Amino acid sequence: MKATARAHGAITIVNAISIGKGVAMGIELYTEATVEIGGRSIDVVIKENPDEDTSLARVAVSKVLKLAGMDCGAYVEVNSNIPIARGLKSSSVAANAVVLATTRAANLSLSDVDALNVAVDAALEAGVTITGAYDDACASYYGGIVITNNLKRQLVKRVDAPDDLAVVILVPGWKSYTKFFDKDALKPIASFVEDAYRMSVDGEYWKALTLNGILHATALNLSAKKALDAIKAGALAAGLSGTGPAIAAVCKKDVVSEVVNALDEKGCELIITKPNNKKAYSWAGGSVAGLG
């Protein structure tokens, strides 16, 4: 009755908010959720961020327990190295990890599509997403580069991301929560975002990422200078991830130090990671303290 699951983070290639279609790439940052079923209430501890809202995890657990026909609660512990509310898909990743862990703990069998749908439904019900973030959920769940139609919850295409790349991420200290985002701010750029989406369909992911980043930074009154500095330093692509404020740069491994130097900014964190092509997964057991 206890299980753990790991799902990985992602960065934006094309933001889905304005057009209902998106592209994202998995990265090796991750979230682990351990779920122990029992008791009457659903109690959640987010280890690295204890003051964050736990409604997403509680909704996700509740949905899985209902599917399993179990009238009980659970204790949930979430551990993550993904900065929250920076555009790195922390909500989609957490939803995937919690759903998979609860499914395993409840001895419930769900297909990949069904598990994803439960996670997206939980994110929508908890109010942490605008479109359901099906692109982010798929990139976290399946790994690799995914192209999706979020409105139809359709995975249009998935390919492995090149394994000879690094991803350098500039993480400002301030947060941007999607639930407070004004999506009307992106209406003027929608047709250009469609162009970026078509680039991705044609396999031009890095052009799409950079164009998308410039468009969204401009629409949101954020600076694109650091992304352009990263490109000058040798990055294949760089731009705002999600609605920010994080900036992600994709580069060959031999220019990582130059890209790091270009992105470095006082008061901000720099993360060096790489693409992830592995699926999210779960296993029995875990390390939570218990229900008490």
C-alpha cells in the first residue's frame, strides 16, 4: 500500500497557451512522489517547498483512489529538484509522479493515456494550468521531444531528443504562477506562435524554441537579452520556458562553459542538465515516515 514514482521535468519549445498546441522537451530534473494509502484524510508534504499549495497532489490522489474504488486517505511526500513556478513544468511533473505512485500503491492498472488524463484533469481541477498543459505532461511522462494538440489531448509526435546536448537554465529568484496568468496577453502573437509550431512539425525544434522565446518574452514584457547572449555564446537555441521567468538554452556540450558565462546573472540560479528520453516510472515501497 506504499509506492514511489519519478517523473522528469521539461522545457518549452512552443508554448501552447495562445494556440492550444504545444511542443516541449524532457530534461533530467525530476520529482519523486511517495504515496502511502491509509487513514481518512489526504495529507501532503512538499519537502523542499513546505509552504506551497498542496491541492494538486490531493486532487490527484483523490481521483486515483476513486478509480480504484477505495474510500480512504493517503500520506504523500513529494521531493523535487525542479524550481517551482519558473516555467519548468513543476506542476505537470508533480501530477504525473503522484498519479503513478498512487496507482501503484492502490494496485490499480492504468494505461499511459489514462494516467496522463488523470494527471491533466487533476491539474485543471486544481487550477494550476490554463490549457491542461498536455504538452508538458507528455514531455514529463514519455521523455524526449513531444508535439501535442492540447485541446484534443492528442500526442501528435514524439522523438528522442539528441543525447549529445546540454541544457543550461537561468532561474530568477521570483516566481510566476500559471493560475494567475492573463492569457489575453498572448493573443497578439498567436499567429507567429503557429509559425513556431509548424517549424517543430518540420523538425526545426531549435529555431522554434528561439522564436517562441522571443515572442513570449516580448508579449510578457520580459527581456530576451540573456537568451540572445546565450545564442551569441554558441547555444543552438535559447528562450523563455513556459511563461517564465526561467530561460533555457540548448547547446552542444563543448560550449557549456561559454553559455553558462553568457547566462550568469546576479541573484539568479544556474542549472546545468541535459535532455531526458526516459519514461516516468514507479516502484513499490518508499521512504515516507508513515501515517502516524
